Amino acid sequence: QGQLVESGGGLVQAGGSLRLSCAASGRSFTTYTLGWFRQAPGKEREFVARFSVAGVSTLYADSVKGRFTISRDNAKNTVYLQMNGLKPENTAVYYCAARRPGHRGNADDERTYDYWGQGTQVTVSS
């Protein structure tokens, strides 16, 4: 049984940076599609960034392109989300997620993911 644990959230001023980490354990996620999602108060959870299904490229929501970077360290079983130029509207609980290989459907769709972390709160003050 796999487990994902996020860390690195916190309170930051607008324009600041944070790096979120997602540590995987219990199984190997190297062949899984890994991504980050977020849920702001009163809103639905939305896609932020992920690796391609083949794992060789990265994709981002338009709202974070150029500011956020997803990366991974397979040796540490960890996925990162570097967030620069943070804005108050980026305030949300951020989740990492993993989708089994061979899973069909849009990989930007949270409903296609099989494993979720507990989330880490990011608050950006103006």
C-alpha cells in the first residue's frame, strides 16, 4: 500500500517562494504519473502541474506557467513543486497525487488519480 506525504507549506508574502515536497513510501511510484493539485477555500480541487504519462516532460496549468516547477528525485522517491512569484490567489491546500500506469483518461483530471497525500497548506499574504 503506497503513501504520499506532503511538506513545505506555510505562510509567505506575495512575491515570495516556497518549495513543496512529496515523499512516497510503501511502493515504487517511478512508473506512476505524478502531479500536484490544489484546493482553495470554497473551490473545487484543480490541476497545478504534473509529469507527462511517459514521465519525460512536464505540464502546467496556465495560471502557474513560468512561476512553478515540478521536479522529482527518484532516488529519494520524492516529487517537488518549486513555487516562485507567489500570489494571494495561490492560497490553497496543495496535494500531490499518483496515477497508476496504463490508467486511461485525462491526466489533468483529479478523478483519474489513485493515491493522494494529506495536503499541505500554502497561504500567501498580500
